[in-house]
Amino acid sequence: MASTEIIPGIHVIRGKFAGEFGFIASYLIVSEGEALVIDPGTAGDPGDNVVKALKDFGLNQKSDLVGIVCTHGHPDHAGGAGRLRKSTGAPILIHSGDAELLRDPSSFLNERLLMDRAQRLSMKFDKGPLRVNYRGIEPNSFLSNGQQIQVGKLSLRVIHTGGHSAGHCVFYESTEKMLFSGDEVNNFPNEPRKFYVDLSGSIVAKLAALDELSKLDIDYLLPAHDVPALFGDVSLQFEGVRDGVIHLQDTILSHLEARGEADIEQLEFDIRQSRSVPIPVTIDALLATTIRVTLDGLAEAGLVKDLGKGIWVMN
């Protein structure tokens, strides 16, 4: 079998182990002869197994797959969307805030991460899940907050969060009490406090989303980079993620106060040296980018200010 059933009709299709990112997961919902894919993964993995899973369930890939839904446009979630649409004919749905990442995949490296030219060049040869190795495509339609996506007897409510990236959405199904959370809650396996956001994202929006989502009645928290959290463990995951965001904010403020003024490179050095915050290690740009977005959020709260030329101080 290409998939593992979590509860009746809800299947996870895991790709190859991707180091720090763990096993990238696609979800396949099957209900009353219809199917829906949430996050087809990279260009080929684990999306190539979706068609096999559909056949295993006796479904027709050309008529029974009603949609390919992307929580957001990062390569490890949406890179396989075009390939899967070509083999199934199913429409691709994504929020307009991340649609450009499908139309122009290179914009992920050029506009969403804080990288210099050398780093962008090295990423072109990277073999990890954030590699951009697929052609641009036009999505079929755009997701909107509050929209209902129907698959068989199940209905998923779209919740636009916009923290991890500008167009990030999660999907809540109230009957089975499931939340398909993409990267907004868990970013990495086994460490809810470790996270990153891209330059279009927002720490303010991320914290607001965590507060809103934690109030939902959730028995199954289904992330893309970790094992599902069930029942009582769900609230612990939300607490851990929120603690991680607050801890990073506090750490940045502490280092900035100690230095008097600092740029992102200096803050990144301090955070790595102090080892007080669990940080992404595979790609350096993920930490630098997250620091920048966090500073923007702290500035919005009136706690820091940008003096210009990348220099930040306490307000």
C-alpha cells in the first residue's frame, strides 16, 4: 500500500526521509467515491504515490480526484502540483497570497528567503525538499477564508492563517475534528518549538492563528512534517509552538538590548552561539529570514525600530 490510514477515509502518503524536514506528508481524503489531495509534496515525492493509492482504493484517477489543495506554495508542499494535475486532470487550489510561487517557482528563492546571490546559486544544486526543480503553472482557483471544500460527505473549512507565508491556509473538518495544518503549527518533526517563516509571512499573524486554531475542537492534528498529534497531545503541540515563537522574540530582544544596536547577521551569530533557541540548520537562510520577519513584528508592536541600512535598536 502506498498510504497509511489514520482514521477511516483519511490517509497519509509519506515521501522519502528528508533529513531535518523528516518525512514529507501528503494527505488523501477518500469519501463516497471521491478523493481530495492536501499538499502533493515536491516534484515527484510523495505525489507520485498518490495515483497508486487512488488505484489501490479502486478509484479512477481521471474522474474521482476532485482537487489538489495546497496549504501554501513552498516547494516541499506544492512542487508536485503540476505533475499530479497532468496525470489526473484534477484542479489545483491555493490562496492568492502564494499563487505566485506556482506561477514563478524561482520567486521562492528570489523573494521569499533572505539570501545573497551565492546562496541562491548553491540552492539551485541543492537536493533537499526546498529545491526548485519544476515549471511554473497557473492554479485553477484560489482559496478564501471560510470557504468550504466538499469531498464526499466531508466538508473542510478553509482558514487563512498567513503566518508561515502570506498565503498559508489550514483546513478544518468538524465532523471528525481534524485540522490539516501544513506548516503553520508544526514545521519540523519532534520539535514543536522549531520553526521558520518566509519574508511574506508574519509573526503577528502566526501567533494570532495559533490562538484561534487552539480554540477549535481538534482530535487529530495533521501536519506535513511530523507525525499526527492525537487527542490530548494536540493542546501540547499548540503550547510548544507558541512557546517557540515567544522564545525567539524574547531572545532577539535580549541580544539586541545587550548589543545596543545590531544587524540581522549579528543577531543570527548571537542566536547560534547561545544555542538557546532550536533553529533550522539545513539552510542558513531560514534563520536569517525568520529573524527579519520577527523584527518586523516587534517593530509593529513598538518594541524595536529600524534605523536604516539594516541596523535595529530597541525602541
